[in-house]
Amino acid sequence: MATPHMAATVALIWSRSPGLIGNIAATRNLLDDTAIDVSNLGCGGTADDNNVWGEGRLDAFAAVQRAQPPPITGAHQ
């Protein structure tokens, strides 16, 4: 069930920040930076990046909040 959650989070991020659409590296960095670390060294790795949880537990709210919305331009300023 991780895939639907990750796909939905990426859709929300790209909706908030259209400049990230298709920029896989920046999107991944955003997801990695906002993930909640889960220390489980049962299969190796480190507390920050292990072979059970990877970069950690997805924090969709933090990822979407950190995505930068496009600047407001035109008459609506």
C-alpha cells in the first residue's frame, strides 16, 4: 500500500508546485527530506536510511507544505 500513498503525495506536491512536475530528483529530495526517520537496523543501514524503512515514513503533510507554490503574478497581487 505504499505506492498509492506515494503517488497521491507526489500528485499533491506537483499540484502545489507545478515547477516540480517531472523533476524527479527535486521531488525525491523533497520526499526524503520530509520523511520521518524510523530506526530499524535489523537488515542493515543507518537510522537515517535503513533497509527496512528506507529514508523513513512518508509525511505527506510536511512534503506538501514544503513544496513552493508558484509566485502570484498579475492583477491578483
